[in-house]
Amino acid sequence: MTLPDPAASPSNVGDDLGLGLTLPGRGTVDEAGRRRVHPISPLVHGVSALPIGFIIVIGFSFGMVEKLGPIGLLAAVGLAVIFSLLVTAWKYLAWRNTWYWFDEDGDFRVDSGVLTRQQRRLQLSRLQSVDVAQPLFARFFAMAEVSVEVAGSQDSRLKLQFLTLVDARALRSEILARAAGLRHDVGEAPEAPIASVTPRDLAVSLLLRSVTAGLLLLTILIVVVTVLSSGWGGLGIALITGGLPILIVITEFIKYFNFTVAQSPDGLRMRFGLAKTETRTVPPGRVQAIEFVEPFLWRRWGWVRLRVNIAGVGHEDANGNKEETLLIPVATRAVAEDLVQRVLPGLAVDGMVWHEAPERSRRRSPIQWRRLAVAWDDSVFAARSGRVTRRLTVIPHARTQSVRVTQGPWERALNLASVHVDSTPGPVKISGRHLDALTARNVADEQSVRAEQARAGDHSIRWAEGE
Amino acid sequence: MADRTKDAFTYADGWTAVSTKMITARRLTLVLVYVLVVAGVVALFLIPDVPQAVAWAALATAVIVFGWLWWLIARRVRSFGYAERGDDLLVSSGIMFRRLVIVPYGRMQLVDVKAGPIDRWMGITTVQLHTAAATTDASIPGLEPDVAAGLRDRLARRGEQRSAGL
């Protein structure tokens, strides 16, 4: 296959730092066309393990390091290096046994494992997304990892560590092209940038989120009160109420730094990250549900955050952490509308007829009851909620998995019920809460019918076939 | 078109109820758990430092809770019902927190039939439906094995006919 010229690629993710550590040599290819990841990978793993090894040594030394002084420190570093070498050796064995290739059926195959051998076969027709990410240490070597996500149960994510950035991009486009039903040697699809978030906007938006802003305000209040009453007892609480939101703001700032969205024939491509740069490509038709979040303090500028459910992505990463999958962390209305039109073409929320929660729902949700409502048109179901932070969730009928009606004791006393439209796991939950009980049931019954009908006309599995 | 109902949690053509054997099975589980509780109460009576009043209070609480759970199990089991409609399956359950799940046949990814040791001994099984959504949670417990197998096969066949991507 032809590899795209790195100089022609508009992106500059990762090939920075100017260390000149780009290493020669590509992954080996055997006679059957099976490929290996880059031979330098074990070393990258080894170097990434250095700090962890150091922390482990310090942690288990029971103060020996401090007692011995400089010699202790040297010994700790030595042990960490030995640990890192062991990791390198282990990863070398893993590297020798790891092969990936495309088989005759067009499936993506990966064999791996040292003690337990694993053979995996990914059906590319079920591909959900391909990410190229550069963990911090891999960046020093201009290396990247490719993770491939197919629809399926847990553990449907496959990671290849590490390839040169150029190879990683080429592999991504090859996988995407094969999944789209195109020839696989078309090279990397050209992309056009659509939107980006400036560091200033990102920082301001993160600070002004409702809970964050509330906690920071509370912190200021606590500090003022404790200082005025000249006691210092409250400062402990202030440390928590102030420290926690600041920690979250900093974490998200680092994670979503330089967030850019670009359009390519493979789908929307998101790039972000300060320490670890990530690239996420969402093929068309893979967005399962979408949510517009508008915190109170954002409304002045008309800012929105777009959260999405993408099957198999973001619900739990390799470390088991829940992750929020975003289309964009903050954007103006116009930009957000544009993005939404690209993932859900033809969405027109403004024209919908809203079926609101009855007035008696005030006794269940005194603040947000006026906002609670559901609506639908020929292609999507929508639910809105939230007075302080406004939320609007949208799910296409064709993506509806199941429908539920629930009723708690308090709702029952008021003859209310909530209707939930189930989507694949992700941050977006579609719930029309506290509607009239009978309305909720009828909406649910009708939604089930709409879901069944919409699926009949859905053809987004091989999206570029026939082009 | 969907049928209109008078109440949010009923179904016009009536629910298929689950087997009353499940009441016995769940009560058996309750009794097994209570063996431990009784042991705890007996221990309270035997430990000299514990005042008799406390031990008696514990006994009374245990008896009342036992009676309440005994009664609740029957109601919980009777609250389970399912209905196979033309395009989807309805499952209803719950007393305090009522719920109704509607699963379109084409959205089912797999159907599980399973039974624990007590259920197996009592001759009942659970049929559980999975979609691509983790929140679906449509399980029908307390089915006679042949009913469960029949239901599973029907669901699988209908799912097969309508199956599509995500």
C-alpha cells in the first residue's frame, strides 16, 4: 500500500518536541502479509514503566531510601531501571508474538499473547471507530497507538502499541477505507477543519460549569466567613470544596486542550490533548445519541457542550474509567448546529411539538418541571430537562434499543411516570421525566413502533459502498 | 398502531404471569438466609453481656421482617408479567417502583436462559433479553423450563427475521 507523505499531511499532532527521535525501520512484514508493530515498541513500554518502577521502589522501601540518602536514591533509580528492563524484555516477547493483518474475508486479525495466546478477528463491517493516540512517553519517540473499536460486548476494543505516527495514520485510513467498502489503497482521506476550541474559551467554559462555579462560589463564601469570624476551622472544608473543582477543571483542560474537529470522508475526526494527544474518528451513522448541555453561566454567550454516545467507545476505557465522549467541549450555537447536522443530518429540534410534563409535576421537581418535555418527528426522539443547566437529548428512532416506563412511589401518588429511551452505553441518557402516566405509556408504545419502522430503512453499515 | 390503554402499566390482552413456583423458590431462599439471622439472634441470647431486652427486641424485629418479606415475595412475584406483541415484547415488574420495558424484536442481541441451584430444584428458569443498551434489563424470572425454552426460541426467531446493525 502507498504511505501518505508525512509532509503533505496537514496535521502536526505529536511530531513535535523536536527531539529528532524518529526511528528508522517499519514494522516487519512476513511472507503471508502479516505485520508486526514497530520493533522499538518494547523500549517505549520500558521507558513508560520507569516512573512507575521508581514509585513502586520508593513505596516498598519503608523509608530505606530516605535513610541512605544519595546512595539510597541511586539504588532506587537502579532498581527502577531494572524494573524497566524487565518490562522491556517481557514486551519484547509480546512483540515477537504479535501479528496483525487483513485476511481474505476482509476481517482485521490480530494474534498476540506470550503465555496465553489470543487470536482476534474483528469484523470491519461492525467497525465503530478507530483512534490514534500518543501517550506521553510514546510522543518522545514519535510513536502512536491505534485502537480499533467494533460493536460488541465488553472488551471489543483492540490496541496496537506502537507504530510510527505515519504508519498509525496509514493503518487507520486503511481500516476505515476497508470498513467503508472502498479500495484499501486510497491513502489517508483528506480532511477539512471545521471547528476548534481556543485554550481561553476552554478554561472559561470549564470554570463556568454550574457545579464547578457553585462550588467555587461556596469556597469563596467559606473563606470570607472563616476570615471574618477569625476562626480557621472552615478552611479545611474550603480546601475540599475549592480543590476538587479546580482539580477537575485542570484535568479536563489538559485532556481537551487544543480540541479540533475536522471533516473527512471517513467521518468526523477529533484531535485533542496536551500531555496525551488523541485522535478519534467517528464514521458517519455511528452516533447513537446526542446531548446539548447548556450550563446557566454559558447562556450569555450561547455556548453549548455536545456529548454523544458512540457504540463501544468511551463507556469504559482500558483502565475501567467512565469517560465522557464529546463532539466538542464548548462551542457557539452556530458551530454546534453545524456539527450536529454532520452527524445527524436533517435534525430540526426547533420545529418539534413538545409534550410537556403536567403542572402537578411541580410537586415532584419544583425547579425543572417547566422544562421537562418530550418531542419527536419522523426521524428522532428528543427529551429536555434542567432549569439551571439545560439539557436536550436526541436519539434517532433507528438507534432506539428499547423503551422503558418507570414510576416511583412519589410519581405514583401524582399519577406521573417517566419514559426512558435506551441507547448504547455512554454519557447520554434519554429520559422524559414526570410526564402524565398514561401519556408516558403511549409515548413508549409509539416509540417502540417508530423504532421498528425506522430500522427497516436504515442502511448505514457500509457507508461508502457503491460510491 | 400501538394500542391505547387505560392504565400506564397494564396491557389490554392481559399479561402472561410467571409461575407461582417462584414464590416458593424465593421463600426458600429467604428461609436459607434466615438460618444465619436465627443463628445471630440465638448468639445474642447466649452472650452474657448482652441485656435480655436487646435480644428480645432483635428477635421481634427478625420475626416482623420475616413476615413482611414473606408477604412481599408473593406480591413481587405476582407483579411480573410479559406479553408478546406483534413487533415487540413487554415486560412489567415492581410494586413500589413499577417498570415496564418494551423491547422491539429486531433490537435483541441475545436471549439468555439461566437457572440457579434453587430455581433448578424448583423447576423454574429465567429468560433474559439483551440489547446493545446496558440499561435495557428485561429479564423474566420464574418460567417453567418448557415455557422458557419456547419463549426463547420464538424470540430468537423473530429477532433473526428483523435483525440489523446497531
